[in-house]
Amino acid sequence: MLTRLAFDGYRSFPARRRFDRSQPLQELDLAPLTLVIGRNNAGKTSVLSLLHSALYALAGDGPTPLPLTLGGRRVADRFADMLPERDTLSVMEWHLSLRNGHESHDLCARLMLEDNLDRHAGPTVSERYWDGEAYPPPPGPLQGSLLPETLPQREALRAEARALLSRSVWLGPLRTGTPAAPALGERPSGAPPIGPAGEGVSALLAKDQPLFQGVASWLREHADLPLRWEINLDQRRLLARRGRGGAEVSIAHTGDGVHQVLPVVTLATLRRLDRNSTFLDVVQQPELHLHDALHPALGDLFLGATAQSKGVMVVETHAEGLLLRVRRRIAEGSVDPARVALYYVDDAPEGSTLQRVQLLPDGEVEGWPEGVFLERYQEVRAIRRAQRSRG
């Protein structure tokens, strides 16, 4: 449904168009696999939060069109906190490209505080356009959907946004892993299949044999960790074999890397097996607590999850090996570079910027940002200098 998001004036991204409308928007064109890289505190999570915020704004089911909690964490206490430097005179601008069946549409809106002295107020729409046509904004703080009230397809679009949210997963950077005796209850009605901390993974694995076999196969191949379910009348336990020929232990007693990656592998395997599902998943730091040797395998994992699916998986990562594996597959010709988008978020002194890094058919990149993933090279150079200085 959402194919492109362009914005201005959100958190660390300055509201440049407030004073000069010729200033370019920050643009995020979604590919089936969209990778977002950048230094800590540059604004990567802010970009990701706008994706699901846009769906919430279209659905319009909450008390405010901009949710204050995303991915299991509170992103703001009020709308004013989402404005650059919390400037209550600032303006937030959205441009959303939507696909509804065979039709494509554009929704543009400018959000601001009607009374800049009231920091607790919700956003007011100052301008709104649908396919270039202006629609009068509602008076007062916006309630309900951001979509124009007189659109014939308004309710159908709201329902589609609501359904997409229920299928989409936000997997945060800190996953809880799988308990020794997982509860097998269903996720709440209308909730995504997996929660932001990995909630629901145990129930999915217990009731879906192909899914469990796919996850177990990946862990066996890449982490040397065969899995099996032990099922009796009292409990269901996820067991792992520690080392080749070793004794079986509860997965709760394995390392943190297994706990962190299990929800990631489960989600990616779920998407690979269900090719007809549409979704807009966000995965943060899938490499957390994993040895560097496993990072390239994550690249193949996400490529497989999005190879033939109808959904979009947006991955925020610091793993150079993951990106190198994706580039390798493109160079080998097994992956169409058009199905992968790479973005770099930079924390420039004047504010954050979002930059597209073009992936070429030979696996090379065009417009690579200076200094990114050069730490190892710089450390090796420093070691060589130190060795020479000491004779």
C-alpha cells in the first residue's frame, strides 16, 4: 500500500521547507528489501517510525493520527516532541505514495500546532492534497484519519491500512527470546503475529510445523544448533543440542545470540513461506549479540524472505557483513538490484539527512558516503603505523 515516504521537519530532520519551499524532501522509496544504515543517534529509528506512523495516520483508529508508542517503545509524549528541536512553530510535511490495487495515489499534508503555546495539543492540518487537488483541512486538532473526508474510497483505504498494520511486524533491537515453557495462546485479535520483543514466536513455532522446520534448518546450518520440540501433557519446551553430539538443553539456557536471532529467523522464514501476504515489517539490529561470522547469513535470510513476497522488509543494521552478502548476491546475478534499496542516515551539524546509496548490477555502489564501514581499515593502518614507529 505505502510505496514511498517523503518528509520534512521531523525530529532530527530540520524543517527546511518551512522557510524555502524549493528545499528537497527527505525521500524513502521502498523496495522489497530496504536497508537503512548510519551512525548511532543519526535518526535511523526516526525514519522507521514514520513508516508505521503513516499507516496509523491513514487508518485513523487512535486518539491521535500520530501514535506515541511504536515498536514497543514510547517515541514521544506529545506531538510537539516530534518537531525539530521541539520547536512549536515548526511544520511537519508528509508526502505519501500509495498503491491501491492497480491505482496509485499521492497524499500530501502539512502538520503543525494551531496554538504554538499549547505544547500538549495534537497536530492541526494546515494544508492537504490528494493527487494534487487541495482538500480543506478539518478545523482544530486532527482526529481520525489523515485522508480527506470526502474521498469516495476513504473507508476502503482506512480498512486496508488497518489490515496491513495487523499483518506487519516491528521487531525491536532487544528481543526477549523464547521461554522454556512458552504459552501457546494466540496473539490478541488484530495484533501482528510477532510482538516487538519477539512475543508470539513460541506459539508460531509450536503450531506451524513447516515454519519450525525452516527455522530449525537455518539454525542447524548457520549456528550449529539443531532444535526440536519436546511435547508432553504438561508443557511444550523448545530444546537445542549444544555442540555436535552434545546433550539437549532448553533454549532458555543457550547464549544471548540465539535468543536475539530466533525471532528474526522466525519472522523471515514466515515471510518466505507465505508468499501471498502483504506486510511492512521493520527489523532493528538483527545482528545483535551475533558473532560476525553469522552476519552474511542474515543477508541471505532477508533476501530469501523478500524474494517472491508481496511485502516490504525494512532492516536497520550496523552489520557490514550483511550488506556485503547482499552486494555479493547482486554481483552474482541471483538478485535484481531493483529489489533492494540502501539508505544512509547522516547526522550532519545542520540536522539529519537521508541519502539513497545506489546499488549497481555488478554489486558496486554509487555515491558511497565517506567514512562508512572504514573503521577496520583505519585500525589496521594505525597498527601498521605503530609497528613502524617501534621499529
